[in-house]
Amino acid sequence: MSFLDPSLPAHTPTTVRALRHALIRDLGDGFAGALQEAGTASGGAMMDAFDGWCSTHGLGHPEALAISRFRAALTDFLAEAGWGHVRFVPLGEAVVAIEAEDWAEAVEAPALPHPGCFFSAGMLADLIGRVADGPMACLEVTCGAAGHPACRFLLGSPAVLTAVHERIVEGSGHEAAVRAVS
Ligand SMILES: [Zn+2]
């Protein structure tokens, strides 16, 4: 990782871990909403940093990249910024999954009964929404902090992800839920 690259964002995963620690201490279960809000608010700065990263790598602006190039660039950017080594998992027409075994928000996280990378969910939704056709929502369905092998984030339109979430709450696995609404 290059700490000297000025295009990398100032809010590092270390900052996010400290923020989460403080929010859990002070808000208890209310930490989730506050952390997701902070993540959403960071999307603009992340996009600026990603845009700068793409420029320094001769790629132009991220929103102009073909989807495969965009995904490859975002993968490299997130790794260099210290967030983890992600891969994109196709789950159907309406939903894309991003997952990583080493996702930074789950590293050193207290054990949680459910996925807990709320900052990342807000950040990824806002970041991807800036290059997508419309607003995006993000739902983390597996999480290293909850004992799963990887953090997996589903991204799709708010309507689609609401429908997916409802099916998961009813007991469906997330892949079956995605198939059902796609
Ligand atoms: Zn997670």
C-alpha cells in the first residue's frame, strides 16, 4: 500500500474501526444507523479519491469506464486504500455482490450476531450510486465479524434490495432471495 498516494482517501479503515468502537460504546445497538450514515456521507470523498486514483493510473473518470474495467479499477483501488481484496460475484441481473475475506471493517471487530459492516454498506451504496443509473442500496448478508468466511455486500436498487431483505427476514437464503426478485 502506498501511504504517499494523495489520491487515497483520508478516512482510513483505522479511523472507521475507531469510530465504530466509540459508537458501540456510546449508542449500543443504535451504533448501526449512525455508522451507516457516516459511511453514506463518506461516499463523495471516496468517489473523489477513486476518480483521482483512476486519473493517476491513466484510466480517465470512473463513470466513463466499461463495467469490467470499472470493477477491476475499484478492486485495485479498494485494496490499495486498505479496505481489502474484493471480488465481484454475479448473482443475477438486478443485484451485484462484492465480497472479501479480509474486509477491513470486519478486522478486529467484536463478534456480532449478524453482519455489522454498516459504515461500508453506506459507503459502497453511495459510491456505486454515483456511477449507476440511479440510487443504490447495499445490504451486507455475510460478515467476517459474524463468523462467516467473508463479508458479502449486495448492491442493487433500493426497491430490489428491500424485496431481497424481506425474503431474507422470512427465512430465505440471500442467493435464493435474489433469484426470486430478479
Ligand atoms: Zn462485514
